[in-house]
Amino acid sequence: MRNKFYSFALTGVVVASSLMSAAVFASDGTINITGALTDQTCTVTSSASVGLDSLGISAVPDGQAAGFKPFSITLSSCAASLDGKVVQAGFEPGPNTDLSTGRLNLTGPDADKAANVQLQLRNYDNSVIKIGDNTSDKGATIANSGATLNYLVGYYANGAAGAGSANSTVTYSIIYP
């Protein structure tokens, strides 16, 4: 009789916990994710580093940008099927990215870094690129199996700029159609 009681109690606990876990794992919707990998790519070369001019701190007032330098990402030997299609560089957020602004935080020892300064990427037409938001990156049309993606990088003051180094890095991936 005692075993029957424990068996009944155990069954009740199992049923109750099953009902509770169903409530815990209830879903409110589904996200469908689609993507593709392509073997239709290009050879990529870029300016591995960009040397910004040294500016006086007064040249970069709070909330302003200055000292932009161009850099390019060159695509060559593209698959013939890509001619006439637009490709772009997708600048990827990383450990140096200020996700709220899409600008690059400076790297290096704090004592050496310029105060209240970030680096800002822009498209060739001077429109702002927000790192991590590929809709803000402008691309180029592939012609004759190649293209050049032109961008700018410069200083941006998010407060009263202080003297120091202004170094950072950003990673990118080519986004194919």
C-alpha cells in the first residue's frame, strides 16, 4: 500500500512539473532566418592602415568631426556573373565599436589616448557610416570584373577633445548580391 502511495505521488509530481515546464517554454512567435553563401566572389585588397593628420584639439570641437582621410577597398578578379551588381563593405562591430553611435573607440593605454575622441567612418559622399548598420554603407557596381569601394575616416569629438593618440581598428566583410 505504501509503495502504491509513493508511486501515485511520484506520478503527480511528474505530471505537475511537465505542465509547469510547458508554461515556462511557451513561445510568442517564430523568427525565420534566411541566408546564402556564394562562391561568386572577388579578390579583395585594401589600404591596410590609414594615417590621419595630426590636428590641434581646437580643430575638433565637441560634436564635430574633422581630419578625414580617404581609404579604398579594391575588388578584382570578380566572377563574370557579378558584373553590373552592387557590392559593399559591411563594417562589423567589434570590441572597439561604440554600438550606440557606430563610431570607433580609441585603443591603447588610457594615459596615451586622446580624451573624448572617437573615429568616424563615412562613405565617399561624406554620409556617415554607423558600424554594424549595413544600410548606411554605400557600395560600388562591379564592372569589368572589378570595383573600388571608397570611404573616409576621421576624428569625432564627443566632448572637449584632449591631446593624445587616436588609434583603432575595424573589421569588414564584402557583402555580395
